[in-house]
Amino acid sequence: MKAGAVDYIRPRSLTEAIGLLSGAEVEARVIAGGQSLVAMMNLRVAAPGLLIDIARLPELAGVEDEAEAVTLGACVTHAAIEDGRVADPSRGLMPRVAASLGYRAIRTRGTIGGSLALSDPAAEWPAVLAALDAEVILSGPNGRRSLKCAEFTTGIFETKLAADEIIEGVRIPKLSASARWGYLKLCRKSGEFAGALAIAIADLGRSHSRVVLGAANGAPLVLGEGGRDREALRVAVSADLDRASDRHFDEFQRNLHAVAAMRVVQQVMA
């Protein structure tokens, strides 16, 4: 099965792209790497009448390395993060995650902004960026706004991105020198989406600690936020997971996520 007929435009600026998106008379979708959208179009899960290609917009490819944070443009690829070609605010976490995404051919085209925009519940970046307390920067006809990544994804393939907005970038606070992190992706073989995904951050220098679960039947699930030390984080994670009844985990899923959460807490406590 292949996608139906669709118009294609490559704008020359972010302003032009927003104008095309907000003024379209048919369903318009933004495309960058296309690693998810093209597959969805081939399966007729998505059937836009217009594709707006933002992959080469310079405003979306830049990197700003500031004293307290790094801002990555939405079109920075997974491979650029994996290879260390962009500044890393996470002290090794983001390159480690990027290396686990799909296969190298996918990583060379897939983008961090595209992953956030789609917000597949099993995708890595929505959960990782929520764990890092990052902000997503959105641009639309009414200007620019930012949201915490932990609040941006609202459900399965659901976000707070308006129909006429484009993700411009992601601002990620830098972990302190004393920060520890843990990462675990449980899947049957390399390259697959996660059956369970857990990220732990213990940055006591910034009073920031939390565990975030991905592949959790919806938006990333934040656990144990604000634990004063690593042992307090472990106790809080266990208690929060017991209270996560709204996720409707069956016994296998609950056990799988519990194992993933405890293992990443052990990593930061080691």
C-alpha cells in the first residue's frame, strides 16, 4: 500500500512555513525526517493533502550553548546527537539514548522535533526530555511559546501542539557535575520500540530528581519527583508506581515497568 496524492512545498523560512500551515485549505502536515509520517501515509493512517518540508530550514538546525542550558533546533537529527556533533547538556545520556533509536539509517534522518511532535508512546525522546526537565519551543502565527516537555505530551499520539504551530526547538538544562543518570530500554531486539522504558535523573546539585517511564500507555509517566536523596527517590518511585492506576497496566506491564524503574534507580545509586 502506498500513500495517496499529496502536494509538496519546501518553504524558505520558518515564517513562510507557519504561513503555509495556518493558511492551508486542506489538511497540512509538517515533514522533516519523515521516518514516522511517511510510514503512516503508506498505511493510510495519515492522509494529508499538503506536506510542508522544513528539513532544510536554518532556523531549525541550529544549536545554542548557553551557561545553564543547550537549545537544540527541532531538525537536529538523532545521529548528530549520537555522534557528539552537537553540545550535550546531559553528560552522556542523550548520546546513549540516540544510539538506541531504530537503526543508523533512521537516525541519520529522524529528528528530535519530529519525535516530540508525533509523541509515539513508545518513543524515547518524549520521556528522556521530560526526565531532563526540558522545554519545547513552539512557533505559530501568534508568536512563540514554550512548554515543559513533561506537560507537552497529553496522551497516545496527543500533544499540546496546535494545528498551526511548528516545533522550533528544545531547551535542555545542563546537568551539574555531580549528577547521575540511569537509562533502560526493554525490547525484544535492537532497533525495536520499547516494551518498557525508564530514565532516572538524580541531580542533587540542582535539587532535581525524578524517574520517567515511557511506553506507559499514554504520556510519559513522571515518578518520584523531588526525592531528597537516591534512597528517597527509590521509595517515592515505588509508591508512585503503585498509584498509577489510571494507566490500566495489566500484571505483566506493571511488573515490567516496575523492574525498569527500579533498575534505573539502582544505576544512579551505584
